[in-house]
Amino acid sequence: MLKQASMLALLVAVAACTGSQPNPVNGGREDADGGDDGGAGNLPEVVIPADLAQDVSSVSLDDQGTADQSDDTLTVVGVALDGSPTEAVYTRQPVLDQPGYEAYSTQDDRLDRIFVAVSATSEDGSVRSTAVADGGQFNRYFRGVFYERLTPLTRPSETDAEGLVSYAGTYAGLTNLEAQENDVRIPLQPGDDPSTAPTQPRQTTGDVFLNVDFSSNQVNGSISNRQFSDGEDLPDLALINAELDAEGQFTGTPEFDGRPDLGGQGTYGGIIGGTDASSTAGGVFLDNIFLPDDPRDSNFDQEVGTFVLPRCGSGATTPATCSGLDDLD
């Protein structure tokens, strides 16, 4: 089954050519007052690298305001074959939720691709990030990441903790492998050829830790405890040091932890947001999920993922990893 699902990514570089151009901040998100800021005002443009944006132009959250959030939807723009004409509404799919992330899906009919999105907004409401992917059909799959800043960034002063702060939280990813649990596809009918059936993406989880030095404008970190959502282990990642620009954006390279000899395995990137840089959000694209000597590796396995993290000591709910780490006091 793994080999069959992996083959869906053959020649995936062709699909990557449809990757979006740099995305405007918020993607034309509606404000609470119904206005469309379109990236205007005091929110600087957020440029998502093409390697991360891939096929996704923008994502917007339609919050219905219910306590259980069951009526919330995502509108995803740019992904081919998820809807008509170029945008699709994804509905809540709680059974696919991952720690810290809400899941959404869309499938037009039983022989159309099923797309899954995992999304989170920071506790302080300053940043949001979403990863989107289908599991593949007819030897191709589509995917991408979209992140946005919802409130202005104020950087900590260089005297605060010498400008060095940490962020920690969880990670959620989507692969082009076949899901092993929680099948939410529309059932096939008798007589349907199984080869025409879409594949639901297999999900991944992990823990993200970032150190950000606002004095030297550098970011680095890791994604540890990586595994498929069904519990099967995956190799951890080192997020190699990257430059933080004047607008609080960064782009870098992930490597397999402890294996710098294998070089980069894709791209990671994100933004810092909030008062005193209280949150960060971003995404990851992995060109390889497994180590090359792993028998599960087919050379065609890929992943997109997302992270939304509070700053340690920010007052937000933070994981035990933050215990004892420097605050801005």
C-alpha cells in the first residue's frame, strides 16, 4: 500500500510548477468589521516562498462564532481540482484534528480528490498558518502552506533577554501517502474501479522549538518527536539557522537531525507577530520524509506542514519545554 501511495508523487515537480506567486498578507482576509484590509494599513506584506506556497494562493477562516467551532469553514484559493472555479470551501473535520490544530476537508464527489487542511491561530490572535494537501490521484498531488500576520509586530528591544527568545509548540503535517486511519472519503460504489479512487493524505505530528535572536536577526530550531498520527515514528528535523528580516520573516532549510551530510530536505519559513514578538507561525515543505536507508523510503514521499507557536514567557499557554527559559523581563 505504501508503494502504491508513494507512486502518486511521481514527477511531482511538474505539479510544483503551478506554485503560487508571493502571497499578499492575509490574502484579502475580511476583518471583524467586514472590511477587506488586503494587506493595507500597518501590516507589511508577507511573502511566502514559492517552495512553501506551492499550489496555495490564500486561505481565509470563516469563524461562525459557535463554541464548538463545528460550523467554521476555510476558503482555500489556488489549488487545482479541489473546487470550482479556483476556490473551495473546506468544512470542519474534527476526527482529523491534531494537537493544537483544527482539520478541514473538501471532496466534491467520490471520484474527486479529497483535500485536507490543518490550521491554527495563535492564542493572542496575532498570526495564523494552514497546510493543505490531497493524498494524490492519477500520479499527481497538490499541496501548499499559507501563513499570515493578523496584528502588527512589535519587536522586543535588544536589551530584553539580550534579544534572544524561544518559541515552542506542536506541528501538524500532511503527506502524499495513504491515510491509515479515520477515512473520511465519500465511499465508492459497486463497479467503481479502485484505481480511480482518490487517496486521503496521511498525517504527521511533532513538537517545534525555535530560538530567535533579535540582536543578530537569526532563527534556528527543530521539529522533534515526529511521527505519523497513527503512531509510526519518523526522523526528527533540524531547522538550520536562517536570517530574520526587518519585517519579521524568515526562510531556511530543514535537515534530518544528526545527518548534515545528507544536506537540505526542503524549505521552512515563517513570520513573527504580536506585541513583543509574542507568537510565530510558518510552514515546512519536505522533499523527503524518510532517511535514505529507511526501507519505507521510495524517493517520492513528500510532506507539507504548519506550526503556530507562542513565545516562551509570553503569558500564553506554553509547553513544558519553556520551563526556566528566559522571558523578556
